[in-house]
Amino acid sequence: MMDTIITYTNGLAALAFFVFVGLTILVAKEGKDERATLLGYKLFSFLFIFLLCGLSLIIFFTGWKTINYVMLRVCITTLMSLTILAGSFYWIIIRRKY
């Protein structure tokens, strides 16, 4: 069971890597004007809050119940991947909005 979860997590991390490269290219294509700076600030503040909330949940859960190293690694990898994926969707939304 855990091997399957690790496999899916690794696949999600690989997908997040390619999305990260694409997101970096999309952010760089916006330029350096005031609109692009505003979009960048909004994106990175969203990513920071998303990551901080996820880490807080992991810390809260591990303080409540002891988990092994493999499960902690899976949780952190999933959080990092979901942060990148959510950030890419958020970038698409704010790019259309502004």
C-alpha cells in the first residue's frame, strides 16, 4: 500500500516540476511593468500562505500523532507539489482577472 502511495507522490512531484518550469516561463513572459509586478506579488503571497498553512497542518498532525519518516516525506512532497499546481491555476486566474 505504501509503495503505491510513494509511486503516486513521485509522479505528482514530477508533474509539479514540469508545471514549475512552465509557470516560471509564464511569469517571465509577463515582463517587468507594474501589472506584472502586481501579479507576481499576488502569486507569491498566495504560494506563501498555501505553503505555510500546509506546513502548519503537518506540524499540528505530527504533534498530535507520531508518524514515520516515509509518511512525513510523502506529506511534505505532496504539499510542495500541490503548492506548485495550485499556484499555476491561481496564476491563470489572476492573469485573466487583471
